[in-house]
Amino acid sequence: MRAIYGRAAAATLFVAFAAPAIAQPFANLKSSAVNYSVTTAEPKLSCEALATTFKDKDIVSLTTRSIAADAKAPAHCRVSGVLSPEIGFEVNLPAKWNERLYMIGNGGLAGQEPDDPGQAALRGEPLTNGFVMVSTDTGHNASKDQGGTFALRNPATAVDYAYRAVHLTLVTAKKIANTYYARPVSKAYWNSCSNGGRQGLIEAQRFPTDFDGIVANAPWVDQTGFTIDAIWNQRALAETPVSADKLKLVAARAMAKCDKLDGLADGLIDDPRRCDFDPARDVPELSPAEAATLKKIYGGVTSNGKPFFPGFMIGSENAGGWSNLIIPGRPGADPADFNLAQGVMKYLVFDPPKPDWDYKTFDFDKDVHVVDRWGKLANAKDADLSAFRKHGGKLVMTYGWADGILQPMMGVTYYENAVQKNGPRTKEFFRLFMVPGMAHCGGGVGPDQNDAVSAVIDWVEKGKAPESLVAKKIVKGEVTRSRPLCPYPQVARYKGNGSIDDAQNFSCVAP
């Protein structure tokens, strides 16, 4: 990953993980139980007429334009608008419709305009397969309001970012599709990563009838817990930095210690929790202070002598790397995690915001609850999914064990809490797939591309629950390795014959 510095650049880094750019939505269409690319509906209005016909109380402005077919997407009507107070949104309506809706979310602190290259690049596939495709900026423009500063300009935009914008955009998009095609949306699907994963979970928790199927990749479940942990790491590193060369040595020793625990020497740490790696013991080249800093990053936040928030997993320092994310990429630079955390603390946690707040004043024993107000708005921790289940909703969550931006145990803990809250039948509507060696939303040393979208469509429309997802590592267009991803807590185990780089030679078993 290229070096990125500064507040604006850090925001750009997180924006890049808004949606599944590295995943492969729709890749398994041909093997899907549902031929969702069959289009059965056509518009009943012209695109131009839609602009004057559609009315809604939340609309501030609305424009439409006909987009001709090209190599990237078929002909469609593009609806651009603003919802009160200033939520930008876009609805793309194909000329041939499969009666389904597909929506993507936002990375970091959002604010991505629909025509931003990262967002615009994600229109083509859903439109080609006949979906109405929807996106929103959540109420601000990240290029103008960086690092949470949108809350200074208009406090209402903070609530829109936290949860309101996605819901209101989805409701409006359904109405627009109904008007355009003179029939309702039959099924609605969500697919996004990072903050977009958080948005998807909040939809399941607070607006359970909005979507029928949700794919939440690497969700930012606990935004405020992450924020405190980033401050924790920054304080530790400010006291005792760890150089890039030392970190490379730590990564190599961790891999050597943990790689074979699953029975294979394959360059992947199957479940980092099983690895007894101690940087002080296993990397004697580290000073005691350097080892202590790394233990704080691995161990996570403690408050009043008790664990408060999980740290990063053994192996994550290797896959996507901590450089620029957790550890500064160069002297004097702030890493991306910390930059994001500062934006949350200064502009969203406090009401009114405190732009001059100094992270060095944070007391981990006394101040952990100052984030509670914002946490109630923005965290996606509610484990009660009973209303989503009753609606018939299906939820697929994925997380890379080697994520160096968001802590994977956020996902594991949320799933385990959901099982406890919703009972043993949770797996009938919600499944978690952990990805060994994968970094944030993709990348890393492990197979990082999969089509969870086709899987959730099969689950919603045919009742075919995903017994596994096939993940692939693709280099220069060629599949170099594949592995099954198993429903947590199952793990993939080698059958003993054939290539260890071929998913068909593995099976999902109890750990």
C-alpha cells in the first residue's frame, strides 16, 4: 500500500475501503441458484418525466439525465438529488430491470460524492445485472469537510452520517423506482465494507425492513471503541516508537511461530488467537520498551485494570502492514487510524465539538465514557436482530484476521453477542466468515476475493444458506490460490491430498 500522510490523505485511505472494490460481487452469477440478471421490467415514464413527476416531502432538489450505454454500463436513467437538510444521493435506474435494488455505502467519515472515481466505478456491474443501484454521501462532501468538520458547519449532518442518511436514501430510492417502473422493488440488497459495513449492520439493527440481504464486510462495529484504541496506540508509540525494520522482524518471527498451527506451512495464520507469540520472548532484538509497545497494540485498551477494547491480531503487522495505519510511515507523521480517531473525537464525540482537544489529556481510567453519547448514535453494537430475522432478512459478515485498520475481534465479538442474544438459530439468518491472511476489506497475503453478494441472494430468494464462500487470490488476472471461508466458528482444514492452493482440497470443520 502506498504511503499516505496527513489528515486529507488519511481520509482518502479510509474512503478507498467504502465499498467492495477488491471483493467480487456478482462473480458467481453463473453458479448461483438465482439467475438475478434476468430483467423483467421496463420504465413506464421517460427519464425526463421522472424529474417532474416524482415528489416527496424530503426532497430538496432532484434532477435526472439519460445515460447512454457504453462499455462499462447499459443505458440507464441517473437520478441525482438532495434530501433535507443536505444529503446527496444518486439512484441509477436501468432500462431493463430485474426488480431488485443494490446499495453501497461509505468509507471512513463518508462524504464521497456519487461521481467520485471510487464510487462511480461501482455502478457498472449492478446495472449490467439489472439492479437499481443506489449511493449517498450521507450529507456532506469529504473534499470540503474533512475529518468530521462537517459537524461544525451543520450539526444535523452528524446524525445523518451516523445513521439517518442511509435509511432515508433507501426509502426514497424505493419510491423513485416504484414511480419509474410502476411496480415496487421486490428485494433490496446492501454490500459494503468498513464504515459501509457499520452502515449495513445499523440497517439490520434499526431499520430491519429496509433490506432483505446485507453483506457487511469488515464492519466498523464499535466506532468509539476503535477511537479510544487508536489513541491508546498513539500514546504508546509516542513514548517508544518501533521502526519499520524492527516491525518487519516481528512479522517474520510471528509468521514462523504461528504458520504451522493449522497443520500447514502455507504462509497463513489460520486463527491468530491460537498463537502464543510474545514479542519480548520471541524477538530478543527488541528493547524491553519496544516489546512493551507492541504488547499494548496486540493487547488493546485496558481501563481500571480490565480489558476495555481488543487490539490487533498477530499477523496483521505482516499482511497489510501497520505502516501508515497504526505506526507512522515517516517521522513526525500521524498514522491513518489516529487521524481518523482524532476526527471522531474532536468533531463528533463532543457536543459541541472541540477542535482544540488534545489526545494527550485522555485518561483511560476516567474518560472512556465521554464517547457514550456519540456511541449511541453511531455504534453498530446492538445484538438484537430479532426484527430483521422476522422480516426474513439474511446477513453475511466477513472479516480479515490480518486487518490492520479495524480490529477483527469487533466482528467476532459482535457475532458471538448476536448468537447469545438471538439463540442457536442465529445461523439460520446470520453467518460470519473470517478470512485468514486478509487485510482490511482485501489485500494481504491470503485469498481476499469472494462473492458474498451472490451467496446472500441465494440465501434470501432460495433459502440456500452459504455453507462456505470460496476466496481467491488473483494476481494479474490469474487465480494463484483459493480457499474455502467457513461459517464461524468452523475453520478450513486440508484433506491431505492435492494442492494446498486449491479450495476443493479443503473442508470446513469444527475448530
